[in-house]
Amino acid sequence: MDCSSLFFYALEKMRGAKKHVTCLLAEDGTPDPTDPGACRVLWEELPTVSASDRDQLELPLTLAEFSEALHCMPTNKSPGMDRLTVEFYRVFWDVLGPDLVTVWDESLQSGVLPLSCRRAVLALLPKKGDLRDLRNWRPISLLSTDYKIIVKAISLRLGSVLADVIHPDQTYTVPDLSIFDNLFLVRDLWNSGVETVCRSPSCP
């Protein structure tokens, strides 16, 4: 539960640099560097939200949005460092809700989230096997509920423009869509392809 230090920030930076993709291997096994021009073309052709939608997205979050986010959050979850649960916020929302709006507005002006939203409790959950082996433990981060409410409210607002920036074939983690839709699509395409081949003159 110690605060992060420059040592850990530098360590994570080094790890991130090792994961940076600078080139791919060509079919003959030789390095094929990425083309900056092709990258720019790809980025320029990415879908974007309209100017009006962008202005709406950048407005400060309202008490109604925070209330909706709290209502959508699951209960009976482990709390963060402050030990305040979703159930607690729901009971005392009339008191805590306006304060959370004020904190969010100040965070937007300062560009920094409050300390409670920047800390997490790391807990180890046993997986299987010999628990004396550290690899048989799974670490999880327990975040404070006020941070979860803010994140959920932002997520709900972004969800209003997802259809404008995400391709219809992208179904994974998209609300009201399922990855099984793509599986059915692949199945239908495969079946239609098989039928086309079997209808060719050379088909026995």
C-alpha cells in the first residue's frame, strides 16, 4: 500500500519500451520496418465523432449522469482503501452525490484526480496448486468506489457515440452486441462459400 515511486515508474517505462513494435518480419524472415506514411494514412481514415458530439462529450458530468452510473454498478463487490461500498453510496447518495460532482469539476480544472481515485489496494487471490509458489496467486487491484462511479459515468457518456466510431463488425465489449454475432456471420459466410464451390461444374 506504499505510494508509487520514481523507481517503479522507470521500471514500467522500460518494460513498455520493450513491448513497442518497431517492425514485423516479412515472409522471407527479414525485418520489415513499419511505414510511417502508411500509419498516417491509417490514422487519418479512422472514424471520428462530429463536432457537436465532441462538444457534448467534453461537457462536465452532471449529477444525473453520476446517479445513473451508480444505479448501473453491481453490488456486493470488494471496496477500495476507503472501505466504502456501492451499497453505502446508494444509501447516502443524496448527501454524497453533489460533493462528487464538485470534486469532478475541480479535477477537470486542475487536471488531477483526487488521491482516493489514484490509489488501489493490491490483493492476492489463490489460483491452484502449491500456494508457496508465487505464480499460483493472482493479483487484483481494489479501486475506490468514487473512482468507479466516475469511470462508469464517463463510459456511459462515451457509449452514446460508439456507433459512430466503431465498425458494425466489432462486437466484442460493445453494449447490446455479442461476439457470437460474428461467429454466426463467419458460419453463414462459410456455408455460402461451400455452396458456391459445390455448384461449380467441376464439383462431383
